[in-house]
Amino acid sequence: MSDKTNNKETKAPTPEEKRANFVKLAEGRTQAALAAIQKIGNLSNERAYGRNPADIKKIASALKEAIAEMERKFDPKTEKKVTFKL
């Protein structure tokens, strides 16, 4: 094995690059989430699908919890708790 080192320097992204990356990913992922939610809404067609009010509540609850979790991840005040017990 040789001791050659990689001459490429790894430099941290600039704040502008980080922002551009965030915007690009956030827009794409949000658009995908909105499209998925719209598809769930398409299940409202009673002639095609059998559903009941409890189903709708479960779906809405799961989506609301996912949004709450996403918001918690962006909140710097939220303490990241890691617990371990034997």
C-alpha cells in the first residue's frame, strides 16, 4: 500500500452555499410531501374507496405528529434527549 495523500483540500461550504443547498432540498422535499398529501386527499372518493371517520382521524393525526416532530427538529430550544437503561 502506498502512502500517497490526497492533495485536494476539503473546505467547508460557505454560508451562501449552505443556504442554497437548504433551499434546493427544502423546496424539493416540501413539494414531494405536498404531492403525497394531495394523493391521500384523493382517497376521499367514496365511490372508489371504503373509509370511515376513524380512518381520517388516524391519517390526520399521523400527519400532524410528523409536522410537530419536524418543527421540534428545527427548534434550537428543543433538548435532544438520549436515554439508555439496562
